[in-house]
Amino acid sequence: MSRRPIERHESALGHVSGRAIYTDEQHAPSGMLSVWPVQSPHAHARILRVDARRARGMPGVHAVLTAADIPGENDTGPIVHDEPLIAADHVQFHGQAVAWVVADDEALAMAAAATVEVDYEALPVCLNIADAIACASFHLPPARVERGEVEASLSSAVHRLRGELDIGGQDHFYLETQASWAQIDSEGLVQVTSSTQHPTETQVIVARVLGLPSNRVVCRSLRMGGGFGGKETQANPYAAVAALAAHVTRRPVRIKLSRGIDMQMTGKRHPFFARYEVGFDDHGMLEAMKIALFADGGWSIDLSPPVLMRAMVHVDNAYYCPNIEIEGLIAKTNLPSNTAFRGFGGPQGMLVGEEIIDRIARHLGLAPEIVRERNFYSEGGSPARNITPYGQTIRDNPIPELWQQLKSSSDFDARRVAIATFNASHAHAKRGIAITPVKFGISFNKVEYNQAGALVHIYTDGSVQLNHGGTEMGQGLHSKMLAVASRTLGISVDHIQIMVTSTDKVPNTSATAASSGSDLNGHAVKAACETLLSRLASVAAERLECSAEEIVFADDQVHDSNSPGRKLDFAEVVQAAYSARVSLSATGYYRTPGLSWNPNTGKGQPFYYFACGAAVSEVEVCGYTGVHRLMRVDILHDVGDSLIEAIDRGQIEGGFVQGLGWLTCEELRWSDAGKLLTDAPSTYKIPTNGEVPEDFRVDLFKRRQAPEAQVIFGSKAVGEPPLMLAMSVREALREAVAAFGNAREVALASPATPESIFNAIESVRARESRMRSMNDQVVPS
Amino acid sequence: MTNPAFRLNGKPISLAGDDPGESLLRWLNRHGSHGTKEGCADGDCGACTVAMIGSDVEGSRRFRAVNSCLLPIGSVSGRDIVTVEYLADGDSLHPVQQAMVECSGSQCGYCTPGFVMSLFAGYSNGELDDHTTEGNLCRCTGYLPIRRVTERLRSGKPAPGRLESMLDSAGPAASESVGARFFNPAELATAIELKQRYPQAQWIAGATDLGVELSHGKRRDAIFIALDRIDQLKGIVIDDDTVTIGAGVPLSVVESELGAKIPALCEMLRWFAARQIKNRATFGGNLGTASPIGDLLPILLAFDGTIHLHGPRGERVVAANDFFIDYRETARSDDELIVAVRLPLSTHRNATYKVAKRQSDDISIVAAVFAMSVDSERRVEHVRLAFGGVAAKPLRALSTEAYLLGRELDQATLERAAEMLGEEFNPMSDHRASADYRRALCANLFARFVAEHFA
């Protein structure tokens, strides 16, 4: 163990003092140019003519880039090559770039862009999932996950319900917009610094666009001002524009999107539409589900197939359903290409599952939490009840125990009674409480992404440089990697320098995504450190006259476990190793064991383990306006043995509030022409501290047994799962709405804006008054 | 023309030759000062927050958090600005920064300097609560650590030091103009004269609306006459039955000075905007831009307020009800200046309601201000039902008011009034809400008002 364990974010001092540097804040090389796009005013059109003569003639303008300037492939698609960097013949969404002006500064580039004349022939537009279904506009053939006899079970079920659910998208609203710098170095290599979660892919796509082999491009990622999935693939086009501009002008080029352009051009969390049919018994036990999920992919494929698949394998959340059929389709629409966003489809899938559970509960007049817990996967009883629709057995399932702990610590039952009393005495304000679980699969569905590398150098003074393939976007990955290196090497973090992520240090990396950053890179860092330790141990053993197996590295020192009195300084051993011509540099590599996935059958073991938690939320809703107040939140979440507790708590709290925004106040609206109307924080409302309740309690679940999965120092992934804890707010809102009238069904739109809640209240009130008048007719007066 | 300058972190900096319409944020970044971040350039995210020394009504100096993206450097001339880089003294962190580190108040860190500056101003003024950082968006932390920081700082007191001593050494902001097109007059008469000399010039007050356009590169060539250093616009006078508020008083000052006196105004100001905006925005500006969703305008309508104008032809007073003509069009002629608003202290029951997609710091879907009295038999003696967000201009529900006047406030009357309110306006559907929801709110907010005040 190090003397001073790392307790908080490694850049905290830089953050609070304004000294932490982000991509667009580096010292500018001389002659640096800026770019500005020429954007399409149509969501779908044929490009007839682009005339940039005026712009090209303006002083200070160095180039106007069009598709014709691209020396390599005009494509930035990460999976399928369907994504032109600069539109050549067609524009496929409102705001798409048909040209980029390169000029001395941004104001000049913007002014010149306004002079570029483009003639379009407008084409019919498809702007949402309903449009896409109507004209059968889909990106790929349907995907399926299925088990059992769905049709037969549905028809034999005692109860059967059908329904539909629309789920809104979400803008990432990372505080730092997309940014990249590019320049050609002394050897003609393209050096890119990008605010990217996936430097390797950025490197590959820059190389593809410029027609270069990958070894001619280096991509570095400094700290990002937030990512949340929005910089997993969608940093690539802007890095490619900067690189193309640098290639054409032979000058350094910077790009940092304005907030408006960022929101207009980049993809978001996929809006979803679901159709479902469910069969269940009198106790609310699931017997069969048939679900069709439609994800709004936008104009290109981007990451939509894996996003959709994650939604499909998370519909079940924590619930066992013996017979299930899930079909998934990606709508092709004239919108920006929707992409990864914290949860990666999982939240949308789980929201559909929770909607179904709530329908069942209200239909039967049961408390929703009772139906939830009855349907949990469980390790006792029939073994089949612990297997997911895609065939993976759930191990280490903490949910039943965690659920009971949270119900008790949050005083759930007593509060439910108190709420009923409150509601009985308030006609125009109703409260609701709900508890919901989260079971989130950890690992990339695509097996090959589950690998990572690290590179560790020790210098002769004993100081260490730590490189790994993951990127830092605020989640504290670098801090955790410092903790892993420090714990493994037995030296203080003060002696370890974390390096910016760079493709020339660790090649062929995976995106920092899928909550996997610490799991994958942590093992790779540990492996590199252990390689170095084994070399150093031999050197130390010689000096301490013991066997290498008996050497202990701790507290910046090295000793023989049999005689702890005699100690060598770590630096002394390092110097001795150098003198003995022992290598002080090592790579580390890791691949997650035991994974398999067949996308054609929808079967396999895609997840190494599941990250779980649960939350209780209580709300009060105003019957006059539909405005709600979130009054209290209780969370119990399983992070295993936390590497850095403050960081894990930050992920839980921040993830919850981001989910709260998605489900309540964040609403994307488009004009009939496909123009984004909510392209600024004045119109697109992410939560402020005013939306966060005073009473917010977070606890970390203490498990009784060690998990089976060999996770890094026993810690579990925490990046995405807490976002879905916010489903408890949606369900609490539904509970409060139900108290206004006949509650056998509460249709609540998502996001649950004041207007959506108001409409839901009106509909339960209307159902109540219909019931009353029916009863009046039946009962003779 | 004297040499315009400002003090940045205690150092005098010349603004000679600079474009006065450029935002302070752009200016800082262009000069290599990157601690102050651009998150939106719209005045909504707070990442660009800096502290500016300003005066309260008594004239004592204090640090105020402002959005540097909305502050044209023409307005900065002669003022003192402190940015995040100056808070730490060498390696010794300011207590605000120390608390942010210890409470894990940063994750990605991009919004952090803005939070630090909002908290710094609050700490320095002894005004620390959730509203201190309401104008700062954070996408990572969920705000809980920020709340812990705020709580921790509340027990601390700013120690006298180089930052506090800046308050003593700061002089009144001089009236230097920046270039030949950004005038900073100190006298009302000078402002009126300048407008006659440059009829095309644009009045600019706190620049919280116009600043958005400037920030996006629009209207950069305009001539500006800034009104934020004219003392005659900065008074608040409280009589027995009226309050007169200078058109140039920052709304945060209005809020703190008049909170107890006019709760309905205070309630609206609480939801009006974030602290950084209220530190710059004024009554004059809100009335001058006359946005149909300007939240202060229904207050003037419901309280029978008056608007006091000053121009080359002297002073005149316009009743609020006559002031708004059409979309962003008012009874003020172009060469006139709003100098004050006067609000009778209402003896009627009154209340303010604002419904938005997000309850804090958002633009209204509907804003409503009601004032009403009934006699001993519950007959309506006086009624004003004023709304924002329902038409091209703020409006009173005159038909419903006429219906209610003299009627007994019984169930049938209320039902009919609600029906009438639902039909009185023809609001539009937009990205904030549908017309139907807006109509329903008109009726329901009145029902809520009656339930809360006339039960």
C-alpha cells in the first residue's frame, strides 16, 4: 500500500484553479487556423451546386473544404461505411456540413461560410420513428432475442395487456463541446489532439479520410470536459475535419464547435418507440412478453446496432420472464446520427420493462414494488429462474438482498402509508413513492472490444510514468489507474505521473465506454506493474539475500517478508536494476475471460458480471400545473470494493441526476422541417441544483460474499448503471398521478415534463369521472 | 477620448483599439486566459462566470458574479474583474477552492471555475445558498458535492487579504467610452444627448439579452449607449403607498431590497433567472426588450404600475396597461429612455406563479400575477389577472376581470371564470409547450390562486 492513498480526482487542483488544460486551451502553434461549417438548411436534399468562389477570395480565408478535397475515403462510419465526412451529393439532416471554411480565425471563417452559395433540391423528409415505420425506412434487418413459446404462452395467460411507449432522446450536453487540433509534424505525420473517448478510432478514421496508414497518424486525448458517450464516435468527424484542413493548408488547425452547432450536428441518446404485449397470472408473475423496439438511428448507422442490442438485452432488467420475444429495428431518419450515451440503449430497454411491470401491477390492483420483487431473478428455486433471455446465468445477484435493505433503510412501507394519508387530505397535490432496481450488464457486447493495454516506464530516480488506453472525461479513470499502479507497485502516487492518452504509447485500444474503463485498463496496468515487480524482485532479492518470492513492495520501500527490518528504498532497487541492465519498461495486457456472443442468434455470455443497485424516490405533484417536486431520494448501489469511494459516489449521484434530466426536464424538439429547436441551454434544460432534493441519501452496498468475477481489486463498474436509478423518479411520478383518479392505467409520456404529467393527470381524472357516471347509471337511484 | 482600460486581477489593462462589442469571455480567451470557460456563450451555463466589483444601493462595494460571455468589453471599461486564476495565492488555495477539492466538487472540471467564481462572490458577500450557484450547470456531479461545499463555506468568513482589499481600492467606474461607438455616460442628460447625436445607437443596460446577440457575433457594428453607470437610474424609493425602482437597478438588488415589501415581486425574481443574470439585468432592460415572456411585465400589469420615460421632450408617465403594444413593441419612442417604474403597494391579495419546463432558471411557459379583493360577502371589488407567455405581449385577462368584478366568488362564478380564462387568449404551440397546456394553465393558476388566498 502507498503511504497516501489517492482519495479524490487527480486533477482536482487544476480544476478549481483554472489551470487544468483542455484540448482548445493548449498553447497555440503559430499560424494556427480555425474552421466553420457551411450547414444545410434542409433535412434531406440533393446538392445541385456549391459555389465557394466568394469565400475563397476573402482575405484571411485559406481554403473551403468540400468532398472533392478528401484524399482518402469520404467516410467516418465506425461500423458501416455510410457516413460521408462532407456531404457530396445529398444532405441527410438539417445542419449537415456541405463545406468547411478554413480561415485565420473563427469569426472570419463564419463570415466567409455565410457567402458560400449552395443550391439544393429538397427531398421528402422522415423525421421520427412513426414516419420511418410508415415508409419502412430502416437501416438494417431486424435483430432478435427470444426464448420459449411466446405466442402459446400469451394466448394461455390469464391476463394479457398490450401497450405502446414513446421514449425521448437526450443531448449529452458535455460542458466542453467537440474539439480537436491537428497539425503535420516534422516527419509528415498527422498529430491530432482530440477531445475523444476513443483515440484509436479517431486515429483510424483520420487515416481513412486522408488515405494514410494508421502509423502516419497519432491521436492524443487530454482530459475531456465531459463525454458521456457523446465523444465515443462523434469526436471523429471533427478530428477528421481539422486533420483534412491541416493536410490541405499545411498549417495547424483547431476546431471547437459552438454550443449551437454541436447540438445541431451531433447525435444524441436514441429516442425509442416500443410496442408490447404481456401475459401474466393473478399474482402478477410474468409468463410471456412480445416486444418490438424501434430505435431512432438518425441518418447513418453509427453505433445504433449495439445500442439497440443493449436495449434488447436490458428489457428484462432484474426480472425473469420464461417466454420472451424481442425484435429490434433501427429507424432511418433525417436527423443527426444518434449515438452512445451513458447506458447505451440499456436505459431505454429497462424503461420499457418497468412500464410493463407497472401496467401489470395497476391492472391487478397490486403495489408495483410487490410485482417487481415477485418477478426478480433468483438463485434459489428453479435454476431456470436465474437465466436471462439470451442464455446467461446470473451469478452474484445482490438484488433481492439489496432491495430488502433499501426498503428498510428508506422506511419505504411507513412512508407509503403516510403518503396515502397526505393524498386523502389534499385534492390538488398528490405524493408518490416508488422503488426500482437496476441490473446492468458489464462488458462490451462485441467480444473483441473487451481488451486493454498499458505501458509503464520506471526512470532511474524511481519515478514512474503510467500510460493506459483509457481516456479521462471526468469519471476519475486516471485517478483509479493511479490507485491501481500505486497499490501494485507499493509506491506513493506522488511518484507516479499519469500520461495523456496517446495512440503511440498504447495502440489498438477500445473506447473508454460501457463502464469498462477501470475493469479493463486496471487489469492491464496491474499486469504491466507486476511484470516490472517481478524483474525488480530478482534484483532486490540478490541484495537482500532472499528469494524473489519473499520480496514485498510497500510504502515506497522493498523488504524481505521474513525480515521486515531491513529495507531498501524503491528508487535504490530501481537504480540497481538499471545498473544490472534490467529493463524498466513494460507493457500490460488484459482480455476479459469467458465472454461469448452470437449476434445472429441473440445468445451468449456477453457480460462478465452485472452491476446492480436500487433507488427509492418520493415526489409531490401539483394538480393545477403538473409541476412536480422531487422530495427525497435513497440509493443503495453495489460498487464492490470501491477503489476510490469519493469518485464512485460522484458517479452514482451524477448518474442519477443525469437520468433524472432525461426522464423529466430534458426535451428535444424539432421543427417540421427537421431543424432542432432546442439547440441551446435556454431551450434545452438539463437539471440545475434546484432539481436535486435536499434529502438525498447514497449508500454503498456491502456484500456478504466475495464476487465470483475477478474484478480489479474487487471493484465494480459504476459509470453507467446509476443513471437508471432515476427510473424510480418516473415511477414515483406515476404513483402520484395515479392518486388523482382511476389508477388502473397511468399513461405517462417520457420525458415527464410538467405538460406530460398534467396530461396524465387529466387522463386519470377523465377515467375516474367516466367510471363514476357508469356507476351512476348502474346503481338505481 | 481618454484611454479606456479595466483592471484584470488587480492589473490595469488597456482596451484601446479593442472591439467594444467583443465579450469579455472571448477577450480573455484570446489573451491566453483559459481558466474562464465557454460552455454555451448564451449566459445559461455559468462556466464563464467571473467576479466584477459593483455597488449596492448604499454604495458599498462588493464582488458580483457575472457571465463574462454576455459582458461586452465596452461595459467592462473602468471596472475591476477577478477571474479564477487570481483566487489562489501561489499554491495556497482560496477557501472556496479548498472546499471544492475536499468535497470532490469537480469531475470533468470544465464547469468548475464558474462554480468557484459564483461561490467566491457568495462567500465574499455572505450570501451562500442554493441560489448562489443556480446559474451554473454541471453535467457530472449532480450538484450534491457543490451543496456540501456551500454548506461548509457558510460557516467561514472571508479573511481580509488582497482580494478583499480590492473592494476598498476600487474607484467608481469611469465613464470612458471604448472606441467611438461604445459610450458609458454617467449622467442621464448625457445619455439623451448622445442618442440625439447618434439616433441609430442602441441603448444597452445589463446586456443580458443584447449580450446574447453580441456573443454570437451579431450587431457588432452598432453604436451603444450603456446605461449601467448612471446613478439617476439606480435609486429605490419607498413611500407609504408606492415603490419607485430605478430602471438601472440590478434585479438582485431589487430582490434583496424589496423582498419583504413586495413578496409577489420577490417570488417572481426568485424564479426569474440565475444570480449572474440578476446581477446585471434590470427592470429597464426587461421592459425595453419587451419580450412577451419577460417575467416582470405581468407584475406591472397586475399592480397597475407605471413606467417613467425620459427623452428630449422631457418626462412622461405611461400606465403599464398602455405600455405594451405588440410583439417587442412598446409605447416608448426610440429616443426615450425608461428611467423608473413605480408600483403601488397593493392592498389586494396578490400572488405570482411561473410554470416552466424546468422550475429553476427557465423561460416561462406561462407566468401569471394576480391581485384581487373581495368584500365581506365575497363579492369581487378589485381584480387584475395578468399573464405572460400567452400572446405576443404580456396581457391582462380583461374579459374575465370584467366578468368577475362585482360577482360573488362562488363555485359557479369560479367555474365560469376558469372557462373564460381558458378561452381569453390564443397562445401558440412551441417547443416549450402546447397552446392547450397554456390555456389550461391560465384557468388553473387562477383556480389555485383562489384556493390558496380566498378559501
